[in-house]
Amino acid sequence: MAYDLIIIGSGPGGYVCAVKAAQLGLKVAVIEKRATYGGTCLNIGCIPSKALLHASEVFHQTGHSIAELGVDVGKPTLNLEKMMAHKDATVKSNVEGVSFLFKKNKIDGIQGTGKVLGEGKVSVTNDKGEEQVLEAKNIVIATGSDVAGIPGVQVEIDEKVIVSSTGGIALEKVPATMVVVGGGVIGLELGSVWQRLGAKVTVVEYLDTILGGMDAEVSKQFQRMLAKQGFDFKLGAKVTGVEKSGSGAKVTFEPVKGGDAATIDADVVLIATGRKPFTEGLGLAEAGVALDPRGRVEIDGHFRTNVPGIYALGDVVRGPMLAHKAEDEGVAVAEIIAGQAGHVNYDVIPGVVYTQPEVASVGKTEEELKAAGVAYKVGKFPFTANGRARAMLATDGFVKILADKETDRVLGGHIVGFGAGEMIHEIAVLMEFGGSSEDLGRTCHAHPTMSEAVKEAALATFFKPIHM
């Protein structure tokens, strides 16, 4: 059977592209090597980690801040097996949802490993080794990413003692001690889960700051909050070895700027040094599809590779490795293939760290604006001055808005606080329409809400806040 479109990979980019293309009248097939759809995100990434983050936060609140609200329940008892069952049920519901969407939109889901044979042809090999060749007018590579490991260091990940994010969401017991190699989003989120459940967590990070690429002020303040929660940080530290030792493992590191090496012993070591594009075994070299020096599929401004009829999107191409970025690209690619004008605005892609408090950002950081020589102004407002935050004992953090000094157009927004991942979107919508800080500051916000802090930060950007 010939298709209008064959997509390799059913993650957020792949399955969204498939659904959109089907809605636009194309005959679509999706090839997926896993037993279930949804890719890393739904199966072993975004979704299960958020289930554990929420569950662990409820556990932590029950044993701590809930008493301050007049709710006495005594010391909570952890049932880790049941918490993991909640995670697994959440994953099951989501992957079954994708399967339903395929059936609803008459998309052919094909289980097996896909390989590009060249222009218009893809082979699929199932778990029995049987191969079939499919034809399509267009092919989309949406194979996502894989664990990157530690550059220059050989690490044997067994997903029991030395784990990647995959093992980090499936531990059978709470470790007394955990070392997280990497102070990025994945490391801090999973570190938060196990820290809340009782582990002593130490983060070893190569850079001098956590959340590299985030606004520096946000990163600095957020690190202080995590330290207050019990995290220990070893920054500017280069890991030179990770190996099993007894029933646990040891991590050896040395200062990036030079100095004596040190070793930390831990029950579990989580390798969270980022991800790399997954392109192995796809037949890209044989098909003539070009890769960039970082192993990503090269595309033009319309997601086209150098081979006619072959497109790529998501983690396997340039840009932030975010599920929602891949989803937007999936929609755009489907529209382009259908003859429409698909487009993604890369200047307005929110990023969220789902710790507690959450960290969310959209647009430019102060450092990026300074480097670009842009004259800007800053407006900030702390949650300590927000009535709803006080009522919920959620006063940690602040809102920060950056706007062009001459035009007042908002160029970036950064939030540290409870619900930051939800609040960031009003700044994103404003930026999508080229709005100013005055537009946002003069928009009526319901009282009392956490979002009033966003309004106040906007007021502080173009004039003065009211409640400070």
C-alpha cells in the first residue's frame, strides 16, 4: 500500500504530525519500535516523571507544610509500590489515548523498526525479524533522542545502581543517598522526587550554575531554594569516573578550573547529562540524508532534509529538546506536506522545570539580551507580596519580565514559584501577538490569584507595581 506520509516514531512530534496530517486528508502510517505508542515522553519520560513528582510532593506536604494549615495527620507512611502503580497507570492511560487517536483518524500504526531506504521507501522489521517495504510520497523522521552519557567517561548503566532517567523512575526502594550527575531539568526533577521521599541528594554539575541556559538570576535564586530543601551542590565539577562499589557506586570528580579530585559514595547514581538525537540504524547515511556535526538531521526552514520528500522534526533536529516544540513542528510539517503554510515561532517556546517551586521561562534571558546588545528594562514582583501565595504557603519565588526599552515589547518572561508552568502561558500568548508590558499590566487579573504577580511584574516593567 502506498501512503501520502510515513512517520518513523510515535512520540509527541510523530503522533501529532500523524493526527494533523490525517485531519488534513492524508493517508498516514506511523512506524513505532516500542510495544506502545507515545515515545520516550509518554512511556519513560515526561508523563511518568510528572506522576512521581506530583505524588512525591503530596507525600512531602503531608509530612511537613500541611500541619501549618491545621491538618494533623501524623507522619505519613510511604507505599512506594502503590506510588509506582499510579505512575504506571498514568502511562497506560496516555499511551492508550494515542492508540485511540490513531484509530479515530484512520492512521495505520505499524509495530517494528523503521529504516529509510531512500526517496519514497521505508522498510519495517518486526520483532520476528520479518521485513516489509512500504512506499510513501513523503517520509518524516521523528525518532527523538536517547541518553547522552558522560562525554569521555565510560559508564556502565545497569538501571539499578547506576541509572539513567529510565531507571530513575523505577527504583524499587528509596536510596539513602543519591548522586545526580548533571544539574539540568531531568536531574533536578528526578532528584526532587527521591529527595522528597527521603534520599540525601548531591548534584554534581560541570557548569558553575544549575539549569544552564536559564536566566542567571532565576538559576541562582532557585539553587538557594533547593539547597534549603536539602540538596547539596558540587558545581564547576568534572566527573571523571562512575563505577560500582559494594552495594552502591562511587563518583569521582575534579574541579573544572583545576584542583584535587574527590569521591562521593552513593546508593544510586543518576546520570542526567542530557540527551542526544537518535539516528542510529535508520539508514540515513545510505539514503544520503545529511547530519550536522552534533549528529542531528539537517533541515531547512521548512523541515526538509537534503533528500526530496524526507522531512525531520523534534529532538532529532536542531532546537530545544522539548515535547511541545516537537508537537508544534509536527503540526507545521503536516500542514506543509498538505500544501499549507506551516510555521513554528521558536522565539516563543516555554520551558518548565516541574520541581517545587516550579521554574518557567519563555523568550530571552537577560544574558542573551546583553550579548545581543539589546537595550531592555526589567520588572519583578515577589510572591511574598501576593495574597493568594500567602494563603497557600507558597511565597517562594518571583516573576520577572523583560521588555524592549524603547518599544516596551515583551522579549522574555521568567517565573519561579508555585504553578509557574501554568502562569508562563499568559506571557507566551502576549509575546506571540507582539504585546507590551503595559498591555499585560493593564489587563484585569482575578483576585486573589497567583497570576496577579505576573500583572504586577508587568506594571513594574513599564511604570510601578501597586502592591510593593
